[in-house]
Amino acid sequence: MTNAQEIMHTHAACIGVRDTMDTAAQRMRQLDVGALPICDGEHHPVGIITDRDIIIKVLGIGANPKTTTAGELAQGDELHTVDVGADIGDALALMEQHQIRRLPVTERGQLVGIITEADLARHLPEQTVGEFVEAVCAQHFPTATAEAPY
């Protein structure tokens, strides 16, 4: 039985709830990642911010990335996490059910890692990864319309 700890990316970096989106963007660039968990002062994950969130939810509405905090963007969305000892099948089911591509891994409530699509691709059979991608990404593909011919 494979568990979350065997699949996860360890030493996942996070940003604090008071960190700005400017800081988040710089940290993502430094780490060459597209997402960072948001943690409270006790290293408990309370949200996750993606590079797309910064574009859409900050810049796209004209907000200032130097003053908009991670905590502001963490409000409202339920964060799904998985315990370090959880079976990878349960983690995959959670990710598929909620259509999430990154799953923070916790131990006693504190962030210890993150499971990403890349981690799944490195550790799981190709067919399992393909089914996961189809389940999570299928509804996110744009459809051609008269206004937006993709």
C-alpha cells in the first residue's frame, strides 16, 4: 500500500497569511513553482495560491500585488489536505472529487509536503495518471464559442 508520504514532494515551501502577492510571485519565481500553500503562524495550511490566482484575482481586477495579502485570497475557499499516512488511492480520490491538482500533506495539522501532478506522474502507473488527468482537467478545457473561438 502506497501512502501520501511516499509520493509527496517534501520540504514544500509556503507563504504566510500576511505575505503579499508580490512576495508570493517572487518566491514562486525563485523556487520555479506555480503554487504555494498559505500557512498560518503555526505552519498549518489555510489555503493555496497559484500563479494564475495572482493574475486573475489580483492583477485582473486591478488590485495591488504589493498590498494584497495571501490571507485575503485564502478566504472563502475550502482547503483540502491529506494526512501523511493516507493511502494514495484516498488522496487521488480526493483530488479527483474536488478537481484539484495540488494537495497539501499534513502531519498533526502542520504542512510537511505537497502532492502535485508531477509527483503522481513520477510514482504511479501511466494509466492511473491518465485517468487522474482526465478526471481533474476534463471540465477545465475551454469550449469554442462565437465570443472565444479557441
